[in-house]
Amino acid sequence: MTVATEAVHTAAGLASGLLVDGEWLTTESTFGVVDPATGEMLAQVADASVEQGIAALDSINNAAAGWAGVPSRDRGEILRRAFDALKAQREDFARLISAEMGKPLAEARAEVDYGAEFLRWYSEEAVRLEGDYRVSPDGGSRLLISRRPIGPCLLITPWNFPLAMATRKIGAALAAGCTAIVKPAGQTPLTTIKFAQLLLDAGLPKGVLNVVTTTGSGRLSGALLADGRIRKISFTGSTGVGRLLISQCGQNIVRPSMELGGNAPFIVDADADVARAVDGAMVAKMRNMGEACTAANRFLVHSAVIDEFSTLFAERMGTLTVGHGLDSDTQVGPVIDDAARNTLSALVEDAVERGAEIRTGGHAIDGPGTFFEPTVLTGVPVESRMFGEEIFGPIAGVTAFDDLDEAVRLANSTEYGLAAYLYSNNVERSLRTAERLDFGMVGLNRAIVSNAAAPFGGIKQSGLGREGGREGINDYLDLQYVAIDA
Ligand code: NAP
Ligand code: MG
């Protein structure tokens, strides 16, 4: 047995993939989940039909009123028990994430910790759904304002953080009193399946959360959104699919929350601590092999420090150990699939043709597995594809600037607006610069912005709504106001 199949087998409670009303159902056909580091088949999961998706919707719709009526303290307690259980099963979850997604075990453990925080956070937020009582300005009436669950939700998650993207949505939905169907990415359904079982074991009533795995994601979500009973969709993934889902929401006026792509600038100003900026660059670029929507995508470095920065950065990137995520010395795992790897090769070729120089890496690594060398390019022209597109892999492109105004203009010259990073030792200047960056999140001398207590999300074409923080639960709540003749 390989380490990856072993990780899947020890993840006890791994069920079919189709969870409806507390029962794991089997389907006529199934589809395979592959280890991206070896190409090995790890498991088969249910390939649900549209009809089975509608049955899952019947179930969450039937459970909706009951769950909304459960006292918020009790909803919170279930989330808290799930938090404790997830921490207790940290290693099993981490190994499973690493096996199906490819990330190094240390990063998978960090994902379990990060993902668990959303359960703890929302267990605490569940009891703080605020209302208001106001006196009408004309004195003639009273206004009583309350919040209530929006209703059945559809939650669609990506493969890059299979646990954390699920808990971030599920935690908020359940705390708000909503029921939900979660549809995990086809490449990484196993973690979600195990997590759903954990929630059942923590006391979540049947039908409150159903899971649907399918090869027909578009057909399924199209049918669910056309049905009329889904009141909200929360999606994390590509901007193209997000755009399609938003248009489908128009039909029944479904509220969308969207976490879409990014094209994060990483600005290093002339007065930055270069060693610290390189440390930050390693994290902002290489966390999750660069497969994060917040990943640094464009390194904009002041010409006064660009040589020092690029040399140090390329040295560090060139010494990273690439390998199977479950090998103890691995620092960089495979990218998710062949298509992703081919895109990376094309992005490098394009930049080199336009005059960029490869400082380290630059190539796909022969199989088995879909590995790509950690890569640094300098002199990346702003016309190159990797400057305008989301790279989603272990490639860093460095571009010079001469004054900060120019850097801000370049940084903002994208339709995306998720995360940005700025390294500078001048507090006043960096705060003022942060205000001029058109991004939902800015890291100042800091390479990780993700935090369960903060409102995560983007502006422009990077998305709609926020997840986490005090703000995250609002997307799952409707306001009602009662006018009182008093
Ligand atoms: P994707 O196609 O947007 O997939 C994300 C999720 O949406 C998956 O669960 C997927 O299911 C589902 N999906 C796909 N097509 C759908 C449709 N027509 N209707 C409803 N759901 C649908 O993303 P991807 O193909 O995995 O990755 C492509 C690119 O998206 C990446 O290179 C990256 O640029 C971006 N991305 C961004 C994030 C992020 O965190 N913002 C995460 C992942 C990817 P299936 O797996 O069954 O297709
Ligand atoms: Mg896709």
C-alpha cells in the first residue's frame, strides 16, 4: 500500500460521497480520485445525478425550518464539538488532504488548523446575531429590526483548500441557521466527505447538511438554482464559473457570494527590509505551491533593491525540495493536474519570448505526477501573460519600478482585486499606499492575510461578499423589520 492509499484508508468513516438526510447513498456510476503526485487512483466516489441533487435539495428544504428554530447556543455547541473533533483528528485530516490534493503535510496540518478556526469562530458568532430597536424620526412609530436565516444554501468549493473552504462556508451557514448542500471539487471530495461525517458525529441533525459529489457540476448547480428553493449560493473558484453562476442567480434572485480569482501584486519598496521581504515572498508565492487565490502573482520591486531581492529570492526558490506531499522532507508538492502544469509551461515560454530571464527553474518535471520546478523570472514585461493572468503555480515573475506611484498604478492595472502585499519600513507611507491599492485585503510586511476573524474577500472581478470575521455571517442572513404603531 502506498502512503497515499494508506492515508485514505486510515481516514476512517470515508463514505460514498452522496449524503442525503443523514444517509450515505450509493450511485450507479462512480468517479475516481487521483493522487496528483503519482497518478495513482485513491478512491471512487458517488457520481450523483441531477435527480439525486434535487433529492438532496428536498431534504435540506424539509430540514430548514427545524434548524432555523434550534436555539443559536445549541447550533454553536455543535460547531464547537466539530472544532474539537477536527483538532483531535488533525493528523488523519492532514494526511487525507495531502493525499488527494498534493500539498506538503506541514501545509495540510496548517490547513486543518486554519479550517478548524472557522468552526470555533462561528460557534462564537452564532449567539451574536444582532437586532435593533429604533424610534422613527417622526416619532410616530417604532422600528424593530431582526436577522433571520436566508434559507437553503448551495456551497461549491474548490480543490486548493478542500477543508478550509468547506468549513469557512459551512460554519457560517450553520451558525446563521441555514441548511446547505455542499458540492466539493471533483478532484478533492474525500476531505469534505470525511468532514461531513464528523459533523454528523458532532450531533448535526440529519438533512441540515447534505453532500453531493458529481462529474456533472454545471448541470447539477444549474438545476438547483433553477428550482427556486435555493436562496443563496456561495462559490469559491474560477472567475469564469463565478460569472456563469451569478447569471444563473438572476432567474430566481438567489443571493451570490463569490470568492474568485486574484492577481496579487507584491510590492517591495526601496526602504524595505529586503531579507524580510524575501521571507514574505517565499510564503506569499509558495504557500500551497502557489495554488491560492491570494498567491503573490506579480512581484513589483524598486530598482534600488531589485538585484539583491531577485538574487536572494532565486537562491531560496532553487533550493526547495519538490516531492510527494506525504514525504517528510517535501517543501513543494505537485500542481493539481496536467492542464494546470501545461498552462505554467506556456506562461514561462510567453514571458521568456518577451524578454524575461529565468533565474531558477522554469520547467515541468517529468512524471509520474504533475510537478513543476519552483521558478523565478526577472525582467517580466507588463505585457506578458503571467502579469495579466492568475498563475496558480510555483512561478514568480519580478518586474522593476522606479517610484511608488508607478507601482500602485501597475498594481491596480488588473480586473482583479483580491489581495495585495506591500513591504516597506515607512509606516505612514505604507498605510497611505495601502489605501490607494484597489484590493479587498492588503498585507503590510506580512505574507498571509487569511484569518478566520477577518473579512476575507475581494473587490472588482475577484468577488462579492466576505467570508470570516463578524461580516461573514451576514451573507447568510436576511433582515426583517417590524413597523410598530407606537
Ligand atoms: P473551477 O472550475 O471554478 O472549480 C471550482 C468549483 O466549481 C469546483 O467544485 C467545480 O466542480 C465547480 N464547477 C466547475 N464548473 C462549474 C459549473 N459550470 N457550475 C457549477 N460549478 C462548477 O476551478 P478549477 O477548474 O478547478 O480551476 C481553474 C482556475 O480557477 C485555477 O487555475 C484558478 O485560477 C482558479 N481557482 C481559484 C480558486 C480560488 O480560491 N479563488 C480556487 C480554485 C481555482 P468540478 O471540480 O466538478 O469541476
Ligand atoms: Mg474547472
